[in-house]
Amino acid sequence: MSWESIAATKRQALKDSIPAEWVIPAGIFPPKDQLDVTTFPRESGFFTERELEITSTSAIVILSHLSSGSWTSEEVTKAFCKTAASAQQLTNCLSEIFFEKAITQAQELDIYFQETGKTKGPFHGLPVSLKDNFNLIGYDSTIGFTSLVNKPATYNSTVVDLLIETGAVLYCKTNVPTAMMISESVNNLFGRTVNPQNRNLTTGGSSGGESALIAFGGSRLGVGSDIGGSLRMPAACTGIFTIRASAGRFPNFRSRACLEGQESVVGVSGPIAKTLEEILLWSSTILSLEPWTRDPKCLPIPWRSVETNKSLKIGVLWDDGFVTPTPPVARALTETVEKLKTAGHEIVNWPATEHLEMLYILGRLFLADGGKSVRDLLEPTGEPFRPEMKAYEEAKEISVHDLWQIHARRNAVTKIYLDRFNELGIDAILCPTTPYSSVENGKFAYAGYTCVYNLLDLPAITFPCGVSTDKNIDTPYSDHKALSDMDANIQKDYSAEAVHGMSVNLQLIGRRLEEEKLFAMTDQILKAVAL
């Protein structure tokens, strides 16, 4: 069977797995030129007031309703499944659907609660969505390859086992780009996931299915992964929250990766949600389960209580020396800095002295196998390389000796960065998450603001800073002196009209393995920008 036939059959099976009663009727289906479909649940009449109440409620409040018995897991699960079904039809964000299984699990949890008066665990009855790469027994983890279709997982990822033990209800998996190594969620198998806030814009990658589902309202709490910005870029494109934790902090064992065995830059798992409180809930809850007893790569560091200074000293990276942030992102950073100063925080400049070298190192590390890992998953079905993966198609394998020399350079840069942190005495670095608020589909060209912190293994939280793009203010730069050819192309492609009204995210970087402090500092910044 050709790769095209495999893809068509898989897409049809996914479509058929949506219950007939949750297929959007033709009479209310939004037209293609309706760009913002986040309004569909409330304005279409397709959802009941109860369903809308459930899906617009934070995970923390949902859990309180479930633990008090005022809401049942079955009604909560059905509400999110139905909304996820609509999200799929309008944004193409899902890769696997198992609503029936989820509803059965929810019913069993309700019976347990009725019989015992107790919850099954801290996430009792809460629907949680999963990025495609997390293995769940009986379901594919294709990561966008046709060769992995109809090869269901025979074991669960460690984080999946932990979620099930907490009483979480798993109900769907979400779309990713081919190999999870493209900055937009597009592949030859399922096609492109689009942004529910503006379907002409990207939802980012590689956790773009998750960000689209959450931004639409089809999930309150999802789990994704990040090896170069794969959680942070999608969160930034949709104006929501996530954390890229230091490697070893959260469990990521037994999850599928295209670059299997590549440990020069370590991929991590993490939560993605609409609020800081929800990603904090996931983080502290997962660590309360002592995941290091299941995941040999997980560090035995429980969640800790921390205190931060009332006045923070923050280094600001205005640009990375290679690509200038587009006008709305630059404005958001400037306005946030001014609010931080007003709130009493100290601001210093953070020069981008190592960033170009880090970008070079990253490129060498990700392509060290000459693209063989990707090619080996494309060849069984004759699937072609996507144009976004041209670098992998043309890459040349390097020797082990050469790889070791690159590791040595990486380690040296990491030490330089640490020394600069100490010399300036800063608490954190504030910078863009991406050069974009979002960008038109097919035009996301640069991940340099996120991937460098994967190389350094520093924790990073991306958050909406309260600024939205405004086509009347955020006009293209005049007489812009490009930092690089890439910068020139990104500024040339920038359209204030296209991204008008989109939220802007910034990124806060902390010290390695100090995730708790990073959460506390992000909370301080959010309070400052709300003044």
C-alpha cells in the first residue's frame, strides 16, 4: 500500500471515530473564511450551558467539583470529548480518538466515588489530553509517519501510567509535525493543524495539536514534550502557558522519539494549559508520585517550597543577535520591562554573546546522524521528506570523534552562560519566546529563542504578557538593519494585518533544576504586568 493510501485510510478512520451526534451539522459548520473558531462552542447552539460551563472552568475548580461530588466524571468527560470532536473538525488537531474508552473509565471512577466516598487520586475524573508521542497501549504513536500507522503501542509511557494512577481520564492524542522536528504541526499523514484563534495562522510545533485543542477549549490540561521549543512555541502561538523543565525533572521515559537514542540535547515532557496555576498543579502533582522510582532518567527531587526576593534582578535579552523580534513582540517586551521597573524590579541588559555559537552547535547535534533516523522511518512506505525537513534530507553523518568535540564546545558554552548569570547576579532572563506573536501557516522559520535553552538545559516558562498585536501600532520596521538573511526574510514576511489581535507571549528563563523558583518568579511578573 502506498504512503498516500495509508494516510487516507488513517485519516478516514480518525474521522469515523467521532460519534455521529458530535459531528457538526452542515447548517452551523463555520465557513472557511471564518478565521476565529474559538467562538463556535458558545455561539453555535451546538453545546449546552452545562457543557460550556464545564469546559470553561479551570482544572483546579473541576477537580474540586469532582471531589465534592457536585460534578460527575462522566459529564465532565463527555463535555471535553464533544468539544475535542469539534476542535478536530475545525482545526485538525487530533491524531487518535478514544472517547468511548474514556467515558467508560469515567463511569468506573464515578462508581468508585459513589461506593467509597473517596477519589481515586489527585486527578480523579479529570480529562487530560496527550501529545501523539506518548505511548498508550492499543493506540498508534505515529509522530507523523505513515510507516508507524497500525503499529499500536504495547506499553505505556511512564507519564501515562502515572496519570492513570492519579485517576486522570485520557481521551485523545494530538497532532505533531513529522518527526516532531518542524516548528509547525504539519505532516504527510494527518496534514496541518491550524490555529483556532485564526485559522490562517500556525499553532506552532511540535506540540501544536495540544495548543490548538486547549486554545479551542477541548482540553484544560495537556501533556507535551520539548526538545527545541516544542512546548513553548505552540503555547506562544496560542497565548497560553507551559514550562520546559530541566531534563530529569519530569518523567519522559518510554515515549516515542524520532531521533531515538539522541541525548546530546535531551527532550523533556511537560504540561500545557490556559493558566499558570494549572501547569503548576500538573508539575507538583506528578512529582508527588515520585516518578524517579519508575523513570531511571528522572531525578529524585520532590516538589519544593521556595521563597523569592520581592525585588527581582532580571536580565533582558532584547534580541539574540541573529533574528530581531517582530514589532508586536518587541513592543510587548518593552512594555513588560517598563511595568517591571514600576513594580520595583531591577532590569539589566543580557547580551546575546553565545547565541550564534549555540545555534551552530544545535544544528550539528540534531543532524549528527546524517538524517538517518528520519530516513529510516520514511523509506518503508516510500514517503518523501517534507520540504520543511530539507536539512535532514541533505545532512551528512559526522564521526563519533567529531560529535565529542561538539559536546566539548557545548559544555564550554554552558559554563560561560552560568558564569555570566553569576557575575551579573540575576535571578532570571526575560526574552521573546519566538520572533512572532504567531505567523501565517508555512512561515514559521525560526526556533532560535527556545532551542538554545534546551542546549543549556535551563528551565523556561512561556506566558502571555497581556499585550495583543495591533495592526495600527505594530507596523513593519522602517529602515531595518537586518541581523542576518534569516532576519531580513522574517521581517519581510511580517504582516501586521495577518496577526492583528493575537496575544503575545514572553519567556522567563531560570537556573537549572530550579523550576519551583521559576514558577514563583513568573507569578511575580504576571502580577506586575497586571498593575
